Amino acid sequence: MRLSGFYLLALENECVMAREFKIYTKTGDDGTTGLVGGNRVKKYDLRLEAYGTIDELNASLGMLRSLETDEETRKLIVFVQNKLFNIGSRLASDEKGNEFTASLSIKPEDVSVLETAIDRFEDQLPGLKHFILPGGDQMVAQCHVCRTICRRAERRIVEFSEQASVETELIKFINRLSDFLFVLARFTGFQKGVDETRWKY
């Protein structure tokens, strides 16, 4: 099932998994995919690059959440994953679909959740006086993998915003999210007593 189609089904019925549907629809066999709202576009369309990268980021965050961490961090990751699903739905919506997914828009308070977490983590960290290499342990490294995918998602979304309207708060959220993931990597390493590897040039 194409990603935008899954977004649409989920939006139509929160209990979509309780009813039967086929994973494959065959409607994309011609190299196009349907948007929320009904229009069809090529699978290499920039819109699909944008929300497809969001989906990739969400999957990578799922891997991060599967690793050993505290409950508060896990809840933050779940919060982010839910918001990324909202973002994917918005990016997968054409002009008609925008009305259908309007309630999923990112709000200033969503951005504030990330900013509050960043500030709280940074207050407990030693100052950063040099560049550090990604890695340390598996969770720290996975934070950095998520961060780099997030940066790519931001590039794709900003590029897409030059040809279609994208909400300012949505872009802000993705920008703050990459900062959050960087600080989370440092905070996780600090909690675990993992030394940061300084970039030697």
C-alpha cells in the first residue's frame, strides 16, 4: 500500500487496522501514487521525496526507541513519531486533501515541546567547545543517524516549499528536531558515561 494511501485510510478511520484491506492496490503499477485528496503524481515527485524522507526518519526513530533508554526519553520519541505522521499526512495532501488533514497541522506548542527538552538536556551537559564525531554507543550513534535523516528531510521539505505551500511551523518543527536529536545524542552519552570523540583535524 502506498504511503499516502495509508495516511488516508488511517485518517478516515482510527481503527483502520481492525478492518480488512489489501496491502497491495496495484494502482501504483504505472509509476504514480495517489495523494490525500485524489490527485496522482509521479513517484519521483518532490512531494514524495519530502514525505518519504519523513517516513524514513520515523522508521529510524522507531529503531532508536527500541534501544535501552529511560521512560521519559521514550515518551518524547513517541511524541515526535506521532507528529511526524501528522507531517507526512500534511505533505501527502493536495489542495483538496489539505482541508481533510487541517487538524493535523503542527502548532507552536509542538515546537515548544522540543525547545523545552533541548534546554533541559543542555542545562545538564558540559559546554561544547569542539566538534565531535558521531558514535560512542549504539543509542548515541542511532541519534546521529536520525539527526542526519532529519536534516535531509528538512532540505527536501524546504525545496518542496518553493513549489507548494508548506506551513511555517512544520518547517520549524523539523529544524528543531535535528537540534533535539543532536542534544539527545550528547545527553544519552553523558548519562551512560560514554566519552565524546573529538574531531582531530
